[in-house]
Amino acid sequence: MANSQAVSSKTAPSAMSVIAPALGWLIPGAGHLIQKRWIRGALLMISVFAMFLLGLAMQGHVYKPNGGDILDILGFIGDLGAGGLYILTQVNDWGQGAIAHATADYGTKFIIVAGLLNFICVADAYHIAIGKKP
Amino acid sequence: MSLDLSHFSAALVFALFASVVFGVTQRQTSREQIRYGLYCFVMFLGGVILAGWVMWILRR
């Protein structure tokens, strides 16, 4: 019986292992905060939010869902990583200006990298939830 | 509002935030996280400065 319990606890994911990554994707850093990793969560939240917002302030481009150029598709996947921030830009139609100067191109990269960094944060929140990381 | 950063200051800000995320997510203990974050930051900025000098030499 003890053996069957051990097997079922291994196979059935805990609620936190689903909630933490999902929340972490929607609100960067929140996946750590919900697991009481306050400092780590705050550092991740500040970093991802700051990179994304600086990218927008630099007139960076936010990619929409598209089936065209491969770089546009990859840009969209990167942007999507920012979760709620990406949804917010789409709702408000932010980041749709033409890239007219070098700073705006940096801004585009900042926004993509903010999304990609948030993917790493989501994976880390999952590893904490399943007990793989303290 | 339009923020106009120079190439170096943009690289500096990029290195700072990317290093924080790498440090926090890629190591287990607080001490290791700080060390790895600093290592990434130095590598990012060192790479920028090195690439700058290489381009300067190639241009001459």
C-alpha cells in the first residue's frame, strides 16, 4: 500500500506544479512569489518587467501572431513568453510603430529577451514546485 | 515617450537584468546565485568591450 502511494505521488502532479508555472508566465516572478520565494520572485519580476517596459519605451516592436517570415514567427514566440505583459500590449495596441532608429531595434530585442527570460523563470518555478530545487 | 539609450548603456542594462535572471534561476544556493550572476554580468560586459576593440582593430 505504501508502495502504491509512493507511485501515485510520483505520477500525479501537485496543484502547485501547474499553478506556479502558469501564474509565473502570466505575471513574471509571481510563480516564485506564490511559493514564498520572496526575494527571488521580486528580483525576477523587476528584471523581466524592467526589460519589457524599457523595450517599449525605446519604441521597440511587439510581434503579432503571424505565419510569415521565420524571424517574425520567432519574434512572436519570444514576445509571448512575457505572458500578461504581452497580452497588455496587444489589448492597448502598443509597440506597433515602425522601427526608425537603432534604439528602437534595441527595444525590440529587449522585449523578445524579456519574454525568453520569463520562459526560464517559468521553468525555475516548476522545478521549485516539484521539489527539484530548494 | 521615447527612451534613447546609447549602444553601451543599452548593453549595460541588458547585461544587468539578464545576469540577475541567470543567477537566480541557474544556481541553487544564494551564494552561488550571486557569484554566477556577477560572472554572467562580467562576461556580458567583457564580451561587449572585447567585441568593440576587435571592431576597432579591424577598422584600422
